[in-house]
Amino acid sequence: MKKSWLASLAVVLIMAIALSPGAAKQGPSKDLDTLRAKIRSAFGADLPPLPVPPNNPQTPDKVRLGEALFFDPNLSKCGTIACASCHVPELGFSDEQQISDGCGGATGRRNSNTVYNTAYLSHMFWDGRVQTLEEQALGPVVDPAEMANTWDNVIAYLNTGIQPVSKKESPEAKKFYQQYFQSVFGGEISSTTVTKAIASYERTAVSFDSPYDRWVKGDDNALTAEQKKGLTVFFGRGNCAACHVPPNFTDSDFHNSGVSNAGFETPEKFAHNGEICGGIPKDVDPGRGEVGFFRSSCSDLGKFKTPTLRNVELSMPYMHNGKFATLGKALSHYEELAKGKIKPVVGALDPKLAKGIIQLGAGGGSVDDLKNIVEFLKALTGIQIESPPAGVAPPALK
């Protein structure tokens, strides 16, 4: 949330330009030039330098090791679930499932977050319960709904190459891991070194050079006519940029967008057991409020992390529970809110969202507005600019 007030101020100023009657009189082209200049002035035209913790610098060998670990299903108790099972690169580092499957057919509580550009985030998971990629990588290994393993078992496998289910030794895996853990960490194989390597690989999943980025840098032909209209609504009356702040299109904050999880979860999935904050329905996901509960605070009920919109076209379905299969359906949710057809189950609708809904829906928005915003969101699909460096390819770990 650092500098969030500066980002909010910049968004307000940009919206003022986008909605300015005087600017509109200059014509669409001039108006877009003015908006582009304001966006560049407030947010720049490039992603900032990749944030890397001092105690875990990026190196080619560490990234290669992390890549092997990320794709290795033998880190799970069942030998079939890897990090890449829920974070598939070809599917936007998600998996197109509403809720991902774990070992033995177990399911988690929330939709799989994309890995793209998470290196720039200040909090991980939908509820933001940890703050680094290293911390994030610790959880899935031991989560009964995911990899269902123990770190002792993982370390034993990495030392011996003996696979958890078949009990057969993989000489290739043993040789690879011994070589790379020696090269990167002096031979130490522990939960700390494993998660450091995985986090280093995940930091290579950086998307940029999208049509939007090329437009910001001055290429007028990078966006279609519909995408330009969607951009104007996104930064204007839709108020979308209030939460999805460039250049990573997130404010790294938490908001209640009124998305119900009714029918998608079961009561036993939630720790609050209906007793949190004076009582909420047992089948309701408290979101950030569950984290706040342990800090004696209930002001975050129903809030979830603002996801980055980078490559959002690729990482369906959407929202914390994967409720919406398409971008169009996700945006239609806000239209339903504007018409008063739905309300948040817990907590209050975020004021920033309410403002955009009023302006976009009840304030004269149209079906074309939603379609154009969807087209603009597609213009945020870029290329992976931080690729794993060339080196010895990891073995086929099955």
C-alpha cells in the first residue's frame, strides 16, 4: 500500500482530464493524446525495476533450479500435483478451473491466482496473508487441499531422487538436484532453499510490451478503435483505474466488490465457523477479514486483493472463487450492482467501486461501454519479458 494515496491522486487527476468537457471538444485524437500524456506523467511508460530481495538474488542456476521444482509433481504426496498444475504458463499461469484440484481430488477454497507480475505485489494470496513469494511457496506443499505433503518428505525426495508414490529412484532427478543445490546453495536442501529457488523462477514471469504499453509509448496504431474507447472509459467514468493502477494495473490493496461465494464453497472450508465479527453465514468467505479476525479487526470483511490485469485475458475464470467464466460476465457483475440487483453478503461495497458503478451504469453507461472495456483488457496481454536464462534444461520429472 506504499504510495497508494499518490496513486489515487494521480488517478483522480487523470479522470478529470478524461471527463473534461473542454478536452472532449478538441476531438477524440487530441483527447487521447492528452490522456496518454497524463498517464505517462503519473505512472510512466515502463514497469519499474524487478523487485528482488537482498537475501535471494536472481542467478541463472537458481532460476533453472526453481523451474525444475515448479514443474516437479514429486513434491506432492500423491506424486501428481506440481506448482504448475494450478499455475499453467500456457493458461496465464492459472488453470481455467473455478477451484483447483489437489491430491486425492481435494479442492481448495479459492481460485488460483496468476503468477504473472506477482513479483511486483506487496501481498500474496487473495487475502494477502503473506508478503513475499518465498513465504507463499511454503504453504501449498503442506496444504491438505493442495500438495498434502510434509517438508521432511520433500527434502528426502530431493536428496535421494526416490519418488513418493512409486518408491523408485530417479537417477536423473537425484543428479540434477544435487548438482544445482550444490551450485546455488552450497548443497543445502531445506524448505528455505527450495522456496527461494521457486520464488526466483516465479520472478521471471513478468509480462510487458502489450498493445497498451506500445500505445503509451506513442504508437497510435497499437490499439483498435474499440480498445481506445474502452481505455477512455477505464480511466474515465468507469473509475477502473482507481483500483487497477498502472503500470501493473493493481493498487496491491484489498476491496469488497460484492462477489458472493454462495454455492461455491462449503462451511467447513472456513476457519471462522460462523463466529467471526459477531456472526456471518458459515458458507461466506470473509476474505481479508479472516486475516483481520486474528488481529481483532472486522473492517476487512469481504475484501480481496486487487489482481493485476496484466494478461488477464489468459487467466480465466475470474474473481476469488472463479465465479465468472469470461471477462464480459465479470464486468456484467458490476452492471448488476449498479442496478441494485445484488449487494455484498458481508461488509460494504468499496466506495471506489460504487463511484464507478454509478457513473458507468446508473449514470448513463451502455452495453458498448462494457464491450469496449473488455477489448481494452485484451490490450493488456503482453509477452513474458523475463525469461529463464539459457542453461542446462532440467530433466523430465514425472
